[in-house]
Amino acid sequence: MRAFELYRYTNPDGTAKEWAYSDLGHGQAEVRWGSTNALTRSQFKPLPVAVERAREKVRKGYQHLGTVTLNMYGFRPLTERDPVATPRPGPASASRPSNPAVDLRVLLGTEDDGFYF
């Protein structure tokens, strides 16, 4: 398990992608990227390159979420999942047609008409 600086970009549709880097301590950095909570792609870069890419990511709209722990496969432990909730678009109430209430007496008739419950 290693500590990574985590950045997230949230798309207009509510989906997100993440990018992170870890200082390996000898002038090198491990860079990881992928979908939320699964940074499965990786590469190694000089630390100054990774730090500059982090600045570029922020300029592009990524948010710095802080330091997280990733395992060797790029997954966070379950206890650390999703440190910042990503807003997901919910169903728009205006797009759903509203159904007016139905009066069952009109539909089925009354007791006088021969129907009863």
C-alpha cells in the first residue's frame, strides 16, 4: 500500500475519472489513472513531471481530493472509498409525466350500478 495524491474530474453527466501520483522517494513517481476507485493503469515518471501534470490536471478542471492509499493494483481499501461524493444526476421530476388521480367510482361504477367491493 502506498500514499497517492488523488485528483478527480467529474463529467457533466456525473461520471468521473481519477488521476494520482506517488512520490517514490528517489526522484521518481508512480502515476495512476482510471475510473473512480479503480486507478488500474500506471506508469513511472520523474517526480517533477508528475507534479507538473498534477498542475495541468487542476487547470483542466480536476479537483485535488487529498492523499489516499492505493494497493499495488490501484484500488483503495473499502474503508477509504470515495473520499468526496461525486454528484450523480438523478431523474428529473419535470421530465416525468404526472398521472392524474383516477376516481374508481367513475371507472367501476357504484353499488347502484351492480358493482361493489
